[in-house]
Amino acid sequence: VAIPAGLKHAISTSHTSSEGATLSQFFGCSALTSVTIGVLAVNQGFTGWIDNDLLKTNAVTKIIFVEGVNDVGDQSFQNKSSLQSVEFPVSATRIGNLAFQNCAGLTEITISKGIKSIAGNAFEGCAKLNAINVSEWNTVYSSEDGILLNKNGETLIKCPEGKAGVCVLPEDVTIISGSAFRRCAGLTGVTMPEGVTGIGSHAFSECTGLTGVTIPGSVTSIGSHAFSGCTGLTGITIPKGVTGIGTFAFAGCQALRSVTIG
């Protein structure tokens, strides 16, 4: 099914026509698997009916945005766990806050060349997402091994929550952004290159499988809640060059037995 660019009204999410309610246009479309969207600015008014239990539209696995779509708005596809594939057009410039939160079926995303803004929590709760790939023609973002970086590769913006095992960060990284690895529960270890200077707030919080982290001597700041809730972390060495450690940086690290400072 295709949602045309000229549609001016929201699509009903009602599963009944009683009491003046308008029964959803897609009620009972239980075999529908693909939705093509042409609306220029996408919001929940056009997407709320997708993967809706009451409407029985839980078979939708693929979203295709046509050329012309420029904004994927806040919470547009929040909790659409049936989604497995999303195709962004060159015309798209923004992916909003919580746009794909808790889309449990997503495993891989490709960021097209036109996207200039991606909210830090756009893919929060996508527990199976193991790769965020970026078009080489994008002027704002880049990626390496499925990890989202800024264009020059110096700022690590987001590691998808489905990444597992030991993660070796790219050599050019100097800043690990806030919430960059948050809730990467399958992560067991992280190796940072010399040159990393800052670890942002909540950068590794709730990485429950994390047992070891190598923090290089170049790091000078560790943000608040940076490792909070890392229940598997048993030991940490804080380099002598660190001049600031944020509040609750290691809160809830129940297995932490040793801390070496300097």
C-alpha cells in the first residue's frame, strides 16, 4: 500500500465505528507486509495504524520512503516491532527523537546521503540492530563496522544495541558521545584507541554483559552515569590523566571488585 504525498489528514487508528468514531482505513489488513510513504513530513498521524494489535496490521515488515520525503518525525515508528526493513530516500534530511524506538525486528539500517540530523535516541531499544551503515556520500555522518560516527570519524555517535562481543573502536575516535553504547547488553569488552579524551554521560550505561574495559591514558574526563548499571563489570583502571569523573559514573556496578586510580 502507498500513502500519497498529498494526503492531508491523519489515518484513523480506531478499531470500531461506534459513537461517531471512524473505523480505520486499514482495519483487518492482516496480510499487509509493505508500506510506501510519500508524505513529506512523516508523523504518528500517518503511521499509528502500522503494527497495531487492535487493527490486526502486525504483518508490516517493510517501510519504503519515496523521494520527496524529508522528515521522519519524532516517535513516528515507535514500538513497531514487526518492522524489519526501512529504506530512506536521498531527500530525507532528519530522523527525529525516538523515531524507531523499540523496533525490535530491525537488524540493519542504511543512512542515505541527504540525512543531516539523527536524534541520539532515534533507534533506542532496537535490541537486534547490529549495524548502522552510512552512504559514503553523506557529508555529516560516516560509519565503520556498523558504528555511527561523525564525518571525520573522530566522534563515535552510536553503537547499535545489537552489537555483541568485544568492540574495538576505530583508531581516529577521540570522543565517545553520551549514550553511545547505552544498553548494548551483548557487549563483553571494549578497546579504545590512544587519543580518546572524553567518555560522555551514559556512554556505557546498562551494558550488562560488559566485563572489561580498557581506558587509554589519553582520557581526561568520564561523564556522569558513564558505566552505571554495568552489572558484569568486575574491575576498572582509571588513568592518571583523568581530571573529572561525573556523578554516578559507576553506580549499580554490583560485581565491581577493584578500582585502580592512576
